[in-house]
Amino acid sequence: MMKLYYSLASPYVRKVRMTALELGITDRIELVLTDAWSVTEGLPDDNPLCKVPTLRLEDETSLFDSPVICEYLNSLVDGSLFPPVGNARWQALRFQALGDGLCDAAVILRLELMKPEETRTSTTIERQKRAIFRTLNNFEQDVANLSGSVTIGTLAVAAALGYLDLRFADLDWRAGRPHLASWLAGVSDRPSFQTTRPPAS
Ligand SMILES: N[C@@H](CCC(=O)N[C@@H](CS)C(=O)NCC(=O)O)C(=O)O
């Protein structure tokens, strides 16, 4: 049995769990709930970066980060989440990079906003906000390319938007982006999105 170190709120973990659900291989993965910030054994032994998601394989080697884990899982069953060649592949990987990058910006922004007000850096806050808004606008304009068959790009963007809903509801990303909003509403019907919904916090 493989082991996935996971947390409930991480959008990168959510993408990996959605991948496993879409591929129908969740029965091959044991989920190990882990707080990356406080854990002292297990996760840091398997991933020197001590981040979730980390996948420990049956041969006791391990894989990270989330794009690597997802591509590995896809390869186990010769799945179609990573188109093998051509434009479809680059589109899927590009959307994955933008989805993951949106999460990176949102995580940095959140950590900055958790600091006492007087120690926050306004240039960091503004830079991350601009990255978030530009990326959302790019998705809105490019929704036709997001709307094809489900790929790792679909799952990454859905997980990222889900993370904004969890942590930045007040950002109201749907405002002025009706195509992206209805795109996510469509993806939200998928069991992989439903099953991995983080508990409200
Ligand atoms: N690029 C990584 C990002 C993973 C990541 O940043 N995970 C966060 C949770 S959302 C984490 O474990 N943070 C703990 C830390 O940074 O020490 C991936 O795609 O897997």
C-alpha cells in the first residue's frame, strides 16, 4: 500500500487526491493526516522539505511535489490526465502550473496576513494579490481551453479556486468572472471535487 501524507486544507493535496479519485486508485493509497508545520518524524524522513503532499511508495522510496505525484499516479494506470504529446500536453501542464502558482501566491499572501499588522510587507501583499487577479483573469479569458476533457490542468485549477473559496471568500473571485464561475460549478459536480472538499474553518 502507498502512503499519502496529507492535510485537509492543502490545495496541492486536494489535487493529488482528486487525481487518485479520477483514476480510481484510492484503494491503493493509505491517507496519513499530517501537520507539516509540527510533525517531527515520518514526513521529514520521507521528504526533506517536510511538505504535504508526499507519497511514500511500497518500496519505501518517496515522491513529491504534487505535479510529480500526480504524474506518477497517472502512469500507474496509463490514465489520460497527462496527455502524452503535443499541444494537449502543454495546455494541461500550463494550467497545472497556473493553478499551482495561484495556490503559491495565495499561501504567501495568507502567511503575510497572519503576521502582526506592523510587520507585514505591503509590497509582498500587493505583488501576490496582483498575481492572483491576473491569473484569475487569464482563466476567465481562456475558459474555452479549460473546458475540454479533464486533465491535470482541470484538477489543479479547480483545487486552486476551491482554496480561494476556503481562505479568501472575501476576495469574491466570481465577481466579473462569470465564465470561470460556471466552469467551476460544472467541475464541482464531480465526485473527486465533492469528496475532497475541505471542512469549513
Ligand atoms: N509545490 C508543492 C507545494 C506543497 C506545499 O507548499 N505544501 C504546504 C501545505 S499547503 C506545506 O506542506 N507547507 C509546510 C511548509 O512549507 O513547511 C507541491 O505542489 O506539492
